[in-house]
Amino acid sequence: MANPKTLVYQDRRCSARLLQKSSSKPSFWGFESCGGESRRVGTCPQQSVQRLQVAWSPRKIWALDSPQFKRGVGKWVLQKDTKIAEAYKERLRDVGLLEAVASPLTLVGMELLQLPAKVRASHATVKGNVLGAAKRGGKKCRVKATLKVDLLTPQSETLIKRAARLPSPCSEASGRGYSGAWKLLALQAPRVATPTRTMSNNAGTDLKVTGIDYLKSQNTRLHHTDAYNIKNLVVRRGQAFQLQLSFSRELKASDKLALRFGIGKSPMKTRGTLMSLNAKQEQDPSGWQISIVKKSGNQCLLSVTSSPRAMVGKYTLNVKTGTNIYKSENNAVYLLFNPWCEADAVFLDDEAKRKEYVLNDTGYIYVGSAYNIYGRPWNFGQFEEFILDACMYLLDKSNLKISNTGDPVLVSRAMSALVNANDDSGVLMGNWSGNYSSGTSPMDWVGSVSILQKYYNTKKPVCYGQCWVFAGVLTTVMRCLGIPCRCVSNFNSAHDTEENLRVDVYLNESGEKLNGISLDSIWNFHVWNDVWMKRRDLPAGFDGWQAIDSTPQEQSQGIFQCGPCPLKAIREGDVYLPFDGKFVYAEVNADEVYWVIKKVNGVDKYTRISTDTKGIGVNISTKAVGQDKREDITAEYKFPEGSKEERESMQKACSFLHPSGIIPRARFASIVPVDDKHSKPETVSKTGLQLQITNKGALYPGNPLEMAITVKTSTPGSWTINLASSCQLQLYTGKVKATIGYVKETVKLEGKSETQVPLKIAADEYMKTLASVEDEVLIHVTTIAEVQGTDDKLTNEMTMNFEYPPITLQMPETAKLNKEFSCAFVFQNKLNVPLNNCKLLVEGLGIFKMTEFDEGDVEPGRIIKSQVICTPTRVGEKKMVAKLTSTLIKAISAEKAITIIE
């Protein structure tokens, strides 16, 4: 075999050397220069130990007499990485070149490097251009180097060719690139194929992962995630889960094994988005840990515990063994909040409440009016197909930093913004116009599932929603992510636009409520959500239920979002605490101020009639835990009206709100006269005047509406009372759609007595309006009473619902899993008017997918019966929900439970 070639060359432009460089990582051989700009050509992956690295960068140069050079990098390789050296020797023996390799192993080594003395003396510290250093030494120099090349690999030759094409300043005047590289290529050095890191006599003994069993059935049952309709493993943070790994051989104590969980687009350890878990370490700095439970042959059972503060989202799992990385086909693991873990911020120490507020996928949303409340069935469906992926999409879409996705405060606030579509193309487009022709009427939804599935499929806002729809969808998202959540209905809910705890109501002389004068409004009901969590961002004492609201009413920090706001802060008047405490406090505590507008000499005159301090925020409702009935939670939001605690709370809240005198806040109030004498505090009534509004019978559409106003006095004397009362149809937001009747009378009472004034509305007066609107309308009666010769004035109002015939569901009480059963829906039109364009909407989670049936027109007295065949896919108690809508009737709902057994 020919001797290795030796070449001595000169170069004025750059000093260069070919050297062998090593570190604790797999070694590589480098070609370095200290001339020109910082530049690196080629790469040196860890698995390619012999690759020639061509790099142009300012580095420290080792002098001939430096300890690093004397030690000899080749010898260092033999001492520190014997497997690599032995692999080379084996490979070289195969090609007949072992005799050419001296000891220590020198594949490419340096024999001589001549530099001026002054330059050589500063090699340990000087970086940059060697020629510049030589000039500082007092003379220009010609650098000589003697290079010996024992062999070349294909990778080495490729990288040297790249160096040969380098542009200025590391090139010859001819532009041919670095001259030394061209001369190296001219050498007749032996070529050898790339050696591998594995020793030839141990080929095939690298530890490799051949499979991962996520033990889904076992893990999801323990993590209360077995109901999610998804192929991937879904677990909760802060709680151990197990993985069964299969290897190519038995796992040894010396083997390197790491589980790598990554979240986000580019997981990195430095960002905390990549957790590399080593079974030999007690705990990862991120708070994650793994341990080996059992080894059996080529299999190993591992236990993984995530941090109770871990980021919530979709993780990818890779397993690294040495240099091998295994990625299973379905390697995504979903990590959720954990109300069962004491260290998690959403921990809820009550199993019944966890079942209700996290695991229950059906429920009720309470609607109607303050004294006529009924539950509207709603399918939350947080475990249905694509719902979890839709929630993960919302997390990705939010403006949250990925490191903040583990904070339930920030996550719930972000979701309150994303469930509405106002700022960020979120889930639902709100619409209160009454025109829903380009989408689905808010009255037609029976649950969140079809809404979120459609949104996830199209990535576009779904049309349309109103407050109970927003609240239902937000409940689904929160429960799906693992945050305990409930729907909350506030009756007589104030929308106070100026944060002064006052809502002005304007009436004309007939008692008719006037639209468009005030910026404020009082909704018959408004639905938002409560979420359960610790508030680590607040002083102690504000943990527990927090109010959030996704209905786009007012902007907070520039976008339509609301909360979370601690219920304790609302109750005690600490409205300065984040988030949006002033707005929520006003919703349940504002005063109603009634104004009558009268014409005086052709000019509107505003007179304050009365102030109601107890009418706002009544009968605050949610579904009871474990029962299909309403629970009143008003006491969680406010102290009893008139109590000492309530007055103290109001005083504290007012100290953080805008001061306001009792003047009308109409849009043009500044230019209209005000009756100032009524701006004084309320005085005690001389007559003991009281008003009561009742209905005499069922309020069926198509029948006359019969109501009565009862007027009472309770003090001695003869009293003459002017009474004005109006009956209007209004939306649940308080917006008047039509005035359908009124009464105006003067009554006389003696001492403690009472009288009734009838208010009867013929069907013809309201049926046309009822059929022309697409929203559900309510009957609203407002009454004004003034006692002649006194300052006694009183206003009262009452909202009532129309009543409808029911739907009956006929199905067995139990059914078997995957076995068909029938369910029938029966409805008889007991009204004396036809119901046109009837639609029947049916959905049963785990039983029957959302389906709409066209029932046509249903004449008075006619019975319709529809039947469906259901095949249950999940065990447990399930519910079938049905809703009937028509041109006249907007929502008749019913449900029935069935138990599915195996």
C-alpha cells in the first residue's frame, strides 16, 4: 500500500490548519481558519463521527507547545470514546488500511505549524484574523503548514469541495476558492466508506423501541377521561399514567432511555415546551417524572407523572434510546386540567360536584322571567367526536403564550373571548336582530356539539347565538378542558354601560316602556358561566367560583371578553379586583330608576317616579348537583337585600365606581328639563300604596290574554289614584316589539282596601306580531300609579311567558349497549290556531345524532308522532332531547332519561 502523501503549502490570505477536534459529544474532524468572516460549511451530526467539518470562524488557535496539542487529540479520542476508535479500526482492517493508522489513532493529523513568535505567544487569547495578529507583531508573515492525510471519506471530500468554492476573503485572486482545499483534493489519499458507531462484533445490539402500548383503557378510567370519543390517550395533569414499551432486546441498566413530551410547534427545553424524562432522574426540572414499574423480557412498564402546573394541550411523545428515536403512529397525548388533583389550581374537593361540573354532558339552562322560570334542556357534549380537538384548536388560536396554557385564569378568560366571534373569528356569531335567514336561529340549537363540530370543520364562525347559546358552548369548552363549570342564569339582569350601578327606565304617560332612549337595559334573564379555580394571582380568600361571560356585551382590555371575577369579590363589593368586577357587580346589584316623560309646553319633561333597589339580580339559578332541578345561588352573589352586609358591600363598591347624581341618562338628557324635586331621597309613602300584576288564566297563543292589576292602600284616609298600565310584547333583552293593549283609570280607595283593574287583550291584537318575529317573545305589563294630592308615585312591572302544549317522549327506561331500541315523540296541538312550518329537532348523546325532521303544518287538535331507531354506543344514564319549533312557537322542549347497560 502506498504511503500517505504529504504536502507543504503557503497561503498569504489565511492561516489554516487541519486538525482533529473532540468533545464529550461524538467527535469530528475539523478544518478551521481564523481568517475572514465567521462562516460554517457543512454539518457534523452526532451519528457521523468521521465527517470532516469545514468551518470559517474566529476561534482560539492552539500553539505547538500548548497542553491541548501535546496531549494529542487522537489519543484523547482513544481514551474518551473507545467504541468510536474501535469501530474505525475494524472498518480500516476490512479495507486493508489498518497498518496506515498509527497509535494514537490519527486519521487526519497535523505535523507542523510555523507562526511568528509574537503571534504564537498570543494564540491562547487572540481571536480573529491571524494575519492581523501578525501585523501587530511587527511584520507580515507567510504561514507554512505541513499536512498529512491518511484517508478521505465521501463526506470529507464533499465538504472540502464546498470549502474550495468559498468566496472572498477566503479565496485566491483567481476566485477558485480556498487554495488549501484544492490542494487537499489533489492528494492521492486512500478513500474509505463511512464507518458506523456500532462495533462490528456487536452489530444489531443497539436498543430500539419497537412499540408503545398507551394502556388507554386502564389510564382513561383512572383519569376520568374514558368518555372522550377519540383514539388518542387523554390524561389529566399531576396524576400518574402508565406506558408499556417494547424493545428490540432486554433493557439493561447501562442503556439510555428518555421519554420526550413536546407541546407546540417547535418544542424546546429552553422554552419549557420539551420535557425529556430520564428514568434515572428522580424528577425533571419541569416537575415531570417517570419511573420503571416493571421489566419483563423485552418489555418495560413505565409510570409517567406530569406536573400539576403543566401546560394543557396536545403533546407529542417520542422515545429516545441512545441515538435511536421512536415515534408511534398515533403519538399525540392530550393533557387536561385535573379537578381530582389537590395540587392543581382547579381542584374541587367534592366528588358529586366533580361529576356534575366536569363529567355531566347534559343539563339545563334556566330561562323565562323572574317569577316564571323554566329549564331549557341543553346537551353540552364535551366528550363527543371532534369536541376535544376543537378545544385544542381554540387554545392554539388564542393569544396565550404556550407557557400560560396551564393557568386556568388566563385560559378561561381567553375562552370567554374565543367563544364569541367579535374580535378573533371565534366560535359563535351573536345576533339579536330577529333576522336569522343566513344561519340558524338561536332558538333552534339543542346543544353545543353541532356548533363546535361545525366550527372545527370550517374554522369559521357559526351563525347564530344569543346569551344561553354562548353560555352553553363555553360550558362545553371548560368542562372538556377539565375546568369545573356551570351555567348561571341571572333574572332581571342589568346592563349598566356607565358603571354607576343605575339603570334608567323611561315610560310615557300611558306606562309604555320606550326603546332607544337609554343606553342601559334590563334583560329578563342573562346567562353566563361560573368556573372553579384557585386565584393565585389575587390576595388570599378569593378562590372558588369565578364568573366568566362570552356573550359580547362590553369590551374588556380592548376585546369582548369578561372575567374571571371571584364571586366573593362580587358579594363583598371588591369590584377593583380583576377581571371585570364592576360590570358583573352591576348586573346583579344595580338600581332601577323609573322616569316618566311628559309633554310640557311642547317640550319633554322627565319626572322620576320611583327607584327599585331590589328588583335587579333575583333568583340567580343553576342546575342542582346530581338532580334535574333548579338551585338558587343568589346568596353566593349577594347578601340579602337590606341587610347590614349588603349596605356595606354597596358602599365599598360605590367607592370604586363613577359618582352619579339622580339625573336621567337619556342620550339627550343634557338638553331636557328635569323635575328636580323628585331627585331627593325616597320618602315614606303616606298611603301605603302597593301594586300587583297577575294573570287570571293560562296564557296560550291564540287565546285572549286576561290579566289584572291590584291596587292597595294601607293607611286611613280617602285616596284617589290615577292608574295607567300598558301591555307589550318584548324580547328577553327588554327590547319592546309591540304594544298590544293598555288601560287608564282613576280609582278611589278608603283606608286599608284594594281593588282590581282588569287588563284583557284580544288574540287579534298580538297574533300577527307573535308570528312575525323569529325570537321568543314575552308578555310585559308596566303599571304607573299616582295618588292625587300627595307625592306618592309607584311603578311596577311583570313579565310573563306564553304557555304551550307539551311534547311526550316514549322510550324504554333501559336499553343494552349496541342494541337498537325505538324512541317516539308525540305532540298534540291543543291550541286553537294552526302551527305552521313545524320542525322537530332530536338529539341524544351516545344514542342518536342531531337530526331535524320536517313536520309541516299542524292543525288544531291534530296529533303528530315521529319515531327514531337508536343504537346506544356508551353505557350509563343518557338523555334524549327533543325540541319543536314553528312560525308561531319558537321552543317547546322535552327530554327523557334512559339507562344503557352492557
